[in-house]
Amino acid sequence: MKRALLPSLLIYAILAASCIQYVSPTRETETGSTTTSGIKEYRLDNGLRVLISEDHKAPVASFQIWYNTGSINETKGKTGLSHFLEHMMFKGTKKYGSKVFSNLIQKNGGIDNAGTTRDYTVYYQNLASDRIDLSIEMEADRMANLLLRQEDVDSEKKVVMEERRMRIEDDPEDFLFEQVESKAFTTHPYHNPVIGWMDDISALKREDLQGYYKTYYAPNNAVIIVAGDVNPDSVMKSITKHFGGIASFPIKAPSIEKEPDQYSQRRIEVKKQAQLPFVLIAYHVPSVPHNDSYALDVLSQIFSGKSGRLYQDIVKRDRLAIKAFADYSGLHKSPYLFFWGGTPKDVKDVKRFEEALLKEIADIASNPPSEREMQKAKNQIESTFVMGQDSLFFQGEVLGMFETIGGWRLKDKYLDGVAHVTADDIQAVAKKYFKPENSTVGVLIPED
């Protein structure tokens, strides 16, 4: 769930004999043409929202439930709670015991999984559309009736701690990413890793998980997304039956301290067992729907891939590195980071590689990209966004991500925003954000 991605008159009509509300959205584009999003939106009396995207190309569907909570909701000393609870959601209820959920989905020919991020937690099943009721019933059950047995908490804690060791502490590049993020953010919750700090994970108790579950896992703090070969009326009848009786409760918004402006460069050097060095430069940048986010997206595409500037100049021409990248993901609730980095061929090349990255950044700030570069980058973004929606899961994921950061209708503005980016906009954001005092530099030095 970490793929980088990449609106309206509301007409309400209460459906008879139900506790749901239907919203039929349309929008008028800047060119004056009118389009229909094709998304049907409903709301139960308990606050649960449902988005349905009909797609009858194949007899399959993706059922997703997005909870408006992630590591951004965690407090000091309790990091990793969101991710830990995600694990515990598969440990069963009185009706469906441990591992029964996934086994039933698999027996019915489907797959299921979940993901936790800084801003949200999502659970999903991809399965035959005539089995969608199975997802609905079981997700409603674990929204309201999770057991959280002490023995399960104790055993799963070891699993989560081992996951942290394998994914972060034993992976030098991911470890450097974590350290750079932590250094870049001083007060904002993005300072903490989604998986949590090891000491915090080891200290988490059943009561912490129970409290978090009772605080954020409520129908009025979730949205269900269904994409695929479904009948909306039938789906809503089932959702109303299974979710309608779950009580809502007040959701306390987390107190999120704004990250202060950065006025001097921060640097960190990490020494770990590794075959090659690694360099990472992070700059504070805004997220969608800030106007600059579209230019930053196009800029990152200009430098990405084997035909991008970084590979052509630093890897292929100068032979300083085996990989170099620029990475921007604007789908965050709060302003996040733009990353530049790569893998120099040798420790002796680290300084030259960093200088080469900075030269590329200076060049784009001083000299506008060519029309060909601009159009190519926009075409790549559009094709990825449009072609990706052949996947029902991706259709749902796009809706969920935009819904999390401010409303799913923002997705309809995304390609318009990208299309209107100019070469002057690219230069402007490069000058505005890629300044030394706004950067955090991390360097991995291999140890024997």
C-alpha cells in the first residue's frame, strides 16, 4: 500500500426504507464540459460512509475498509500501536477465531491483506463478486467484536518486533530512510516510524491496544469502498444489515503539532554492515491539494527512470552510481518530504555523488526543462494513473487515498493539476523548496 500516486453539486436523496443516504456527484471542468464521476456515495445513520464504483468487465470485486487512523494518531511512547492493532485484527472474534478470516477468504478463491501508513489503516479482500457478502459480514464482526486475547497479544508482539528487525534494522537503506525522516521532523508525528520504535513496541500492553481500538475503530471513523462487478442496491442492503447496528462514538481528533520551518541543514551518518554506501537528501515540501504539489510531481518524473536525468547523467554518463532517484508522494495529510538519493559505486564516490545530485537540483532551478521533457513526464503520470485503474483494487485504493487526505473528489482534479504545470512552475518549486537550509542529508557508510 505504498504506491505513490498520484469534484460539484451534491444532490441528496434519502432512499426509502433504509438508513442510508445516496449522493450522485457531478462536476463541471475548467473547460466547461460536464463529467460524471461514476462513484455512488452512501452514508449510514451511524456515520459509516460507503463509496461504490461499478465495473462489470469481470465477475470480481475489491472490498476495502479504510479507518481514518494511522501513526499520525499515536502519542509519545505508544508508537507502533496502529500497525500492531492491524496484526491483531486477524486474531479473531468469538464468531470467527484466529486465522479463520483469511482461511475463509482463501477457500472462496479470494485474497486478503491490510496496510498501515502514517495517515490511515486499510483492510481489503479481492474475491469473486458473488462472495462480497462474506467480506461485509466478517469486516463488520471485527469492527465491533475483536477479542484481543492476552496470549495473542504476547505472541504477536514478538512477530511485530521481528518484522521491525528484518525490515528496518537489518536493511541498511530502510534504516537510513527511518533515521532521515526522524531527523527531518522534530515535532510532527511523522518523526516516528509507522512500525514504531522497538522500545515502544516491546512496552505496548493489551490495554493500549484495547484503548486504541475503542477510540478509532468506529463506523463514523471509517469508509467502505467497493469496486467491481456489483449491484449497489444489493451491496448496500448487506452493508446496512451488518454494519447498521454498530454504534458510533465521538472521535477525538489527534493533537498534531505543526512542524516548524527548518533554517539550517541537518546531517546524519549511519555506519552499518552493507555492501555499498547510500545517500539520501530530504526536503520539506507540501502535499496535495497544494498547488505546488502538481509541479513537484512532474519534476520528480523528469528525473526518474532510466530515461530520466539522474540515470542519464549520474549513472550512465558520469558512472558515479549504480542507481539514482528522485521520489515525491503528495498523498499525505500533512506536508511531507521530497527525496533525492542513490547508491554510489564506492565509499570514495559519496561526496562526488552528493555534489552531483545538488548540481542536478541547481540546474533545474536555473534552467527550465524542455517542452519534450515536460510532455513526456505528464504522459507518464497520466498513463500510470489511467492504466492502473484497470485494476479494481487500484480503483478502490485511489478513492481511499484521496478520501483520506481531504475527499475522494480530489482525484478528479489530479490530472487537471498535472496538465496545467508549466516549465516556470518547475523552476519555481525547485527554487522555493530545494534550498540547503531546508534539507536533511543522510549517508550510509558500509562497515566490514
